[in-house]
Amino acid sequence: MKLAGSTAFVTGANRGLGRHFAEQLLARGATVYAGARDPGTVTVEGVTPVRIDLRDPASVTSAAEIVQGANVLINNAGSSFGASLLTGDFDDIAGELDTHYLGTLRVIRAFVPQLTAAPQAAVLNVLSVLSWFTMPAVSAYSAAKSAEWSLTNAVRQELAEHNVLVAGLHVGYMDTDMARHVDGPKSDPAAVATLALDGLEAGQVEILADELSQQVRGGLAGGVTALYPQFA
């Protein structure tokens, strides 16, 4: 997948990882549409800001009408309500699912006509190490990311016959606003964006951005007790 000369749409492109995606896609020679709930917050020079709210189907449809000829779609926009499945506010739990799972699906479905019309296209879904591992304090987020992982595997199979690469990016905490409350190691989002775009160009379908993601991915083969040894 060559990014030079491509037309890319990035959701959540006004800050954090999404902003780095927009900047680096421009640097690689792509035409970039930068999605955000408030397009006025997009400050990357050279991109076209587009309003999109993943939880608003009408805005997703409108964004797909504004963007023309997209053959690269990066589903980066997300939320983090910090809700437990048992004790969290039910609206927060639903919000996580509506954003990460249904919202991502809305965007993909809206852009499928553009992606399948291109000779070569790619979708990158920004997932998480928490797609594979969960803790009570972030269990609503993890459930939504697990659902998005399943979605990624499903649409990859459906779009393969149209020469559309569908990739998932798994990453732990990054040094962004979403993880500002977290103490401990955090990845540089600029480095993660570089690794992810390199992975797309190399045709990778599963991109592991850090050591934590690699460790947890390896632990899946060991079953529940390998990831949660307290239940061994």
C-alpha cells in the first residue's frame, strides 16, 4: 500500500495520535482530510478539516459526502469514560460501545463505496492492548475495544476481495490527553504513528506498537489463567 499520492481521512485528527497521523500522512505525500467533532480545533496546515461525530450517524454520512476519493481510512477517534461494567454509569458504558464499535462501523460503512472504488485501499483501526486484556476500572473501554477488534477481523474478510487492506493497531498507554492521568511508561504518539503507517505500507494486518502489546498478544495462547494468573 503506497501512501504517497493517496487520499486519507483520519478521525480524531485534532490532537494526540490522530494529529500525528495527519501530519505524517501529509509528509508522505498524501492528501489529508482531518475529522473532528469541532473542525475548528484542527490546526494542522495543509489538511482539510471535516466535522464528524462518530455517535451522530448524520454527521458520518455528511463527512463521507465531503471527502472525495478516499482510499485510506484511519479510525482513530475514541473515548474513555473510565467506567466499570458492574458499577459504572450505564450511559457511559453505552457511550464506549457507541463510539468504538458502532461509531467505527458507521464510518467504515459510509466510506466503503470510496474504498472499493480505488485500485488499492486501506483501513486502519486504532485498537488497544485492552482489546485483549481488561481490568475492572477500564472494563467498559476494554469491552468496546474487544468488539472493535472483532469488527476489524470481520470487515477484513469482507473487503479482501475488493483489494482493501484492513489493519488493527494495538498499543498500550501513549503520552496523550487521554492518558494524562496514568503514571508509568507511555509511548510517544509520533513514534506510534510512524510505526503504524510503515505497517500499512508493508501490508501488515496486525500492528503491535509496543512491548506490552507484544507480551499480552503472546499470552493469549495460554488461555485465561495466563493473562489472569490469580485464577490459576
